[in-house]
Amino acid sequence: MIRKCLFPAAGYGTRFLPATKAMPKEMLPIVNKPLIQYAVEEARDAGLQHMAIVTGRGKRALEDHFDISYELEHQIRGTEKEKFLAGTRELIETCTFSYTRQVEMKGLGHAILSGRPLIGDEPFAVVLADDLCLNLQGDGVLAQMIKLYKQYRCSIVAIQEVPRDQTHKYGVIAGELIAEGVYRVSSMVEKPSPEDAPSNLAIIGRYILTPDIFDLIADTQPGKGGEIQITDALMKLAQDGCVLAYKFDGLRFDCGGAEGYLDATNFCYENLYLKGL
């Protein structure tokens, strides 16, 4: 039912300057694999095959990564280094990639709206690559959410508990618990101060969205910071009881900042790279 995954990847990555001055933050490596590849692999493992990437100026490396590099592959052919490209080759062979540009940076809602020509009129997933999510004990976060979508057939946001003093970094939800880890959303607030936060349940970079979200985003006025927020559009859906929040199984690393990036690198080195995974 869900075939496509949208990757908003046009942002400047200002939290990781100067590293991201000339390199997309989505290409930052976790050990020896860039964040965008982890994100695409998560989507592929959830059964999605159409990868739609919203890029911007200076993001050409994203397109080049999911393409054949004839000179490089010729140089390493027949050597033990070929194995390091096996995962990327598999993605190129099994998935299709399409790209469009977000000409102006006007927030996540605007980035998702920019991907409308690539998605069309069908439900789709959204993955923010700098939120690295891993579950070594079972299904990935996106696969868990797609199973939930098959049951409820509505928009879903992934959430996790955060310290109260961190709510100003996230969209925060309030809602009614209707099943284990599943909330029917009644309210969403974008980056509230701790005293104004309706809960400590923060939205992280995984979404399942129904196609009616595009018209709602188009009708949404700029909010905090002059940006078009996806939470504002989702709140319109929530008023009709059409948005769920899911407290997922697994780990999430905020790789848009140095601390989370280092935690992710250490974790992946010890639990994936050293084990040949």
C-alpha cells in the first residue's frame, strides 16, 4: 500500500558547521556509511522501493552516491575493496531514485510539499536522515509504523520521551493512549518551552502521511521562525481524529549535532561494523 519514501534533504545543516559548509549533512559518515544510506536502507527494509529525495544547492553528492561510479569501480574490481560497495550497489539495483529541489528553505512542511510531484496522490513515508534510528532486536522503526498504518489507515508520527528541558527542540504531542505505545493525537505544539509543553512526547524524524496532507500544508501559514511547519498541517488532521503517534521500539540518535553523531558512531562501530553487519 505504501510504496514511496520521501527524504527532505535540502537543509543547510547549520548545527554541524563547518563540516556541512560544502558537504550535505546527510553524507556525514557513521563509521564508513553515510546517514542517507542508513535512511534508504531502513525504507527498503520496510518494503519501500521508490525513494524520493528533496535536495537543494550543494547537494549533488546525494545523487552521485546512489549512482554507478565507473572509474572507481574499475579501479577496485577484483580486490577485497569491492565488498564495501556491495550495499550501495544493492540499493541502486533494487530501488528507484527520483529528485527535486527545494528552492527556498521554508521549513519541513514546505520541504514535504516540494516533494509532491514525486509522490503523487498516495500515502507515503517520510524519513529525516539525520535522525538515525536503529533496532537490533527486530523491525526498523519505519517497518513498525507501516504495520500500524495497515491497521489504522491514517497519518502517523513517531515519538519518544525526552527530558522536559529539551522540549524546545521538538514538536510535542498530547493525546489519548489507545493501544500499547499508540496515542490518538489531540494536540501538537512546535518547539514549546518546558512550561508550555503539553507532554514530554517528542516527534522525531519518521512519518507516515496520507496524501491529503499536501493540500493542508499548502493552506498553512508560516509559523515559528517564519517556517511552514508540518506539525501545523498535522494538527488540522488531528482535529478530525486522523493522526496517531507511535512510541517505537529501538534507538534514535540525533546526528544533526556533534554529541548524537559521536554516540551513533560509537554504537555502530561496536554493534555493526565490528560484527560485519
